[in-house]
Amino acid sequence: MISEGSSFIKGLMLGGFFCIVVTFIGNLKEHGHSIPDLHHHHHVKAASKEELLKLPGAKKLELSQRVRVYCVILVSPKDLINWGAAKETWSKHCDKPVFYSSEDAKALEAVVVGEKDEWLKLRKALKHAYDNSKGYSWFFIARPTTFAIIENLKYLVFNKDPEQPFYIGHSVKSGELEYVEFDSGIVLSIEALKRLVGAFNDPEKCPEKGHGLWTVSEEKELAVCLKYTGVYAENGEDAQGKGLFNTKSVSSLIKDALAQNNQEVIEGCCSDLAITFNGMGPSQMHVMMFGVYRLRPYGHSFHDSLIFLPPEGSDND
């Protein structure tokens, strides 16, 4: 009798758990979180030097002036030191750097979105950026621990049409979902952002809060909403296939390269056109600024085939 009762209870519990799982999967499908994988992973490559040299001078000038980047940097008062370092270093090279904070911080200026939830904060920041997007065709989203070389970002996209839906960074795959890691920085074209903001108005397809039993990170929520609108994650690479968006710091990448092959450290570490590095402390950011923008070998005459001028009125290096 006890055995029968025990079996009945076990069966009841298993049945209940099965119903929960079925309901959860059904909710994901109903709300657009399970979409047939119709898009194969592909790469967005920067132009090679040979391709660039083929462009007429007038065309290169036109393209360099057309690329304007709006930087969306998500911060909070607890990130004050990193926030200050990002403000004083790489963000000066954005055509429009805007910091979005969960709450007011008197020491530094920001757009206060009033949300501590990372996904809600990101949604509000991107909606604000879109509402103020006049004159900007590319949007770069980053944390304050990310160091970005905006000129290299411009080089990656200068010959890409922002009226096409681009969603670029360091892409990875989780199950059927391919997404760009937030730590690498995320690039959206104006068309991708336009579609995304449109999806925000459809809570069934792009909910403010995720559905189901588990919390989904903001980077995955973003990918799901973009995928619903036909925008898919793409891996940013140079002409040789090296990744341009890094989720680690320069020192970490060099250590990894040394461990793998100490004869080819630089070749194994990073692309010459690297756009981002993550996990950077304030002092590391200032060192990076020195190395990227200030240090020059005496006697060497620089002549770049494509020059991106700094934002007008900025005090960048």
C-alpha cells in the first residue's frame, strides 16, 4: 500500500514537472523566444588595404566624413571610477558619447533612466539614443570597463550601408540563439536600431521582462528581440579573419598568446585593427590612450589612406 502511494506521488510530481516544462517551452515559442534558425552565422570583415587603395581620394573623403558614431555607455554610481576613466579617455573619440545611468551621480553627467534591471536600462537607453539619432548612422553600446578604438570601428563600417540591419561584435552561440557578447561592445546600424525600437512596442515578441523560469541576460534578450525583426549577430573581423571585438584585456590576451606560442605573441594576440578590449581598469585605460593615440616614433612620417577626423569641438587626443 505504501509502495503504491509512493509511486502515485512520484508520478504526480513527474507529471507536474512535465507540465511546467511544456508550458515554459510553449511560452517561449508564443513570445518569440524560439524562432527557426533560418540564418547561418556569418562574418563582417573590414576592408583590406588593397581594397582601400583602389578607392578614389574623393570617395575616401566622402566615406570618412559620413561615418558618425553615437556611443551608448551604460553605467551606474557604483562604477564611478571606471565611468570617469571612460569619460576621460576613449569616449572622447565618439561623435556623440552619452552615458546612461540607473540613477543620478552628481559627480558625472548622465542620462538617468531610473532602472536597475540591466535589460530595462538597456531598452530605455537605446530608445533614448534612437529618439536623438539625427545625423548618426552607427551606434556603439559598451560598459565602462570596455576600451574602444572608435577610429577602427569606423574603418570596419565605413563601406557598409547603415540602412541595412547590422548587429556586430564578438558573436557566440547558445543553443539556437546567436548573440553578441556585451563585454565585447555591440554595434548596431540605424536600421537595426529602428527595427529594435519598433519591436519594443510589441510586448508579446519583445517583453520588458523575460518569460519563463530562468532569468536571461540583457545581451541575450537583445539578440532575441533583434532576431524577431530579422537582425542576426555577426562577428566583426579584419581581412585576415582575426576578431576585432575582444572580451578580455590586452594583458590577458598577451598572456594567452604567450602560453600558446611564445614565438608569435603579437600575431597570436590581437588584430592590428582591434576595436575593443574589456576588463580594463582606470589606469589601464590611460595607458591604452598613451599607446594608441599619443606615442609616435620620432622621424616616422605617417600617411594614412583613410583619416577619420575627431568630433568637432571635442578635446580628444
